[in-house]
Amino acid sequence: MSGGYSMPTNETQRLEMPLLQPAQAQKHVTVNEALMRLDGLVNLTLQSVATAIPPSQVIDGQCWGVPANPSGAWAGQSGRIAIGSNGGWVFVPAGPGMRAFIVDHGICAIHDGTRWVNGAVTLGQSGAGLLTGIAEANVSVSSGAVFDTGLTIPAGVMVIGATARVTQALTGSLSSWRLGNLGADDRFGQGLGKSMDSWARGLLGSPMAYYDDANLLMTAEGGQFSGGRIKLAVHWLELRLPD
């Protein structure tokens, strides 16, 4: 008989969710599995998209983006989303346009049909896009007049600014300090406080393009550092090339 009719499949087309079948026994098993997948995928949060080894503890509803060459229970599931379910894993496809929050990077991502693009704000049909980026560090300050935090601004980005918060009072003979990088040691702030919870919000009046890697530097004013701890972050925009 013509007319384009096709028999129903056992799962949905896009997310491969199980479907109830006519006269099926134990319908609750199928329904519960579908609900577990929905619980993981709605408002999607991925713990990581770079971890190839499954965590030792499976948490129901917790999701991971499986990268290339995974091992263990994720073997053969590269590119899919692993959802913790009843002590094991169920896997669903990731498709173009899907959005997720990536926990270990602290940024959102869009799937381009092949992989997750961290920080993507827009993605064109050619693969070009506008990305946001953040790098963070929690460091112990060592003695000296200038302290290299080790937090790197990557080449090829347009920096919006940098932020900092003192988590353990800065000690030494300094009266205050500056935050910047080589050649501009006060780019993100000067006259900054030493006491715990002192902060810097170095928002640039004009975003600045960096064509080479550059580390954030702390420079003591009126003396030197001898210790303390500080949390730092740098924020930028980046252009993604077409495929």
C-alpha cells in the first residue's frame, strides 16, 4: 500500500530516547529510562568534554561529553553524551546547535556537529564563530618586587579585562600593588589593596588584542612581596576560523 507510511521505530530520531511499543510489558522501564535521559539533557550541564576516562563514581543525571579515544565503559562512544543512570551509563548523540555549560571550564559551549566549541557565542555555517574565554588561577605569592602569576593570556585574543581577589593578606614591605603584564604593569589596576578580600576589576576602556602569549604580573608598590594568596581571572574574546 502506498502513501509513505512507515512502521514506528524503537527510539526517537534525534536523542535516541526509547519509545513504548504496542502491548509492551513493563512499560515503566522504558518510561523511566526516557525520563533519566531527559533529566540529564534538559538545561544540559557537562562536567567536562576532555575527560576520556569515566569517573569511578557514577552519579545519576550527571553528564559528560565523551572526547576522542575514550576508555573503559566509554570505549567506542566518542562524540556522544554519557549520562549517569542507575550506576551505569546511557549514551545519546550530540548534534549541531546543542548548547551546554562546561563545568571544568566555567563557560558555555555550542556543538558544531563534530565537537563542542567551548565559549562559542555564534557559529556560522562555515565553522567561523565568536568565542568568549576565561583563564583562572589561585596562586601563592612569592617574595620579590615582581611576581609572575603564571596565568597566561593566550595569543590571538582580544582581552576585555582581568579580575583579582586577595584570599590571604599580602605581606611584605609593599604599600599597595599593580596588576598587568610585561610592558604595562598597571594595565589592570594600580594602588590595589593588600588585605584579605581586597579586589581588582580591571575592565579595559578599549579591549586590547594580544598577538603573543603574556603572563599576568603583580608588581609591588613601595616595597616587596613576602607572601599571601590571590585568585585571578582574565577574560577575552576570540575569533574562530572557518573550517
